[in-house]
Amino acid sequence: MTIIKRIYDFYHDGFASMTVGRSLWLIILIKLAIIFLVLKIFFFPDFLSSKSRETGASEASLVKSELLNRSTR
């Protein structure tokens, strides 16, 4: 149990004494959030919600057809 407390104290003291590091961590977190939001919106569209409303097919059959269509390309 003492090793966990020592590790926690090490990181707590390190982050508490930061001055410039806090703003750098904030910039890093903002950049990561923007990157992941852009990736999700543009590269991972929601196929199930748009196609299931159009055709009325079940989600399982839509996933199956998408996987088969992509594997034959």
C-alpha cells in the first residue's frame, strides 16, 4: 500500500508545483478533444441510423451487408 501512496504523492507534488506545464496540458487536452471530435464526425459516420430509417431493415443485416461489401472491394 505504501508504494501506491508514494506514486500518488510523486505525481501530486509534480502537478501541484507546475506553472507553465498546466497551460501546456490544457492545450494538449483541447487539441486531443478537437482531433477526436473531427475524426468521429468525418471518418466514422453512423451508418446504422441513416440506413435503417431508409430501408427498415434490421441492424444486424445492415452490418452484415456493409462488412460483405467492404470485403469484396
